[in-house]
Amino acid sequence: MFIVREIFYLQFGRFKDAKALVDEATKTGLITLPSGGRVLTDFTGEGYRFILEMPYETLAAFETDLTKEMSATAWKDWYEKFKPLVRHSEREILKQIS
């Protein structure tokens, strides 16, 4: 099992805008949250973080979802609206060992 975390460090004060866009993307299927996937925000640590946490049985399953999402025209249009809200981002891929 692998856990993929997409971590977005947002521009100060832009959380509500980012949340609205992520809510739109998950409801319309532009962002795929597999079973057990979660949308998180910071409670401590660096502020204005938006985190998508997604479990995958294999890295190939993650790659399939990622390729499907990023090739959709509607996703590209959505992402152009999302990018200005983000200072930077990172992806963590963790392997669950127990």
C-alpha cells in the first residue's frame, strides 16, 4: 500500500478560494479521490496548507489516475485557476509497512 500526499502551500489568505476550487474538482471528478482518500488542512505547523491524501495499492494505480486527470481538458482549465493560489507544492509518496 502506498500513500500519496499532494501538499499545496497556499498564498496567505487564499484558503477559502482554494477550498472552493478543490470542492468543485472533487465533486465533478476532475480530482479523483480513491476510497479512503482525504482532503486535509493544517492544524499546526506551517499555515495555509491544503493536502490531498490518497491510498493506492500500487504505484501503477496512482500513475493511471494521475494520467487520466492531467489529460482532461476540463482539468487543465481548472488548474489554471488553482495555480495562482499556490506558493509552491510537493508530493510525498509513502509506503505503508504495517
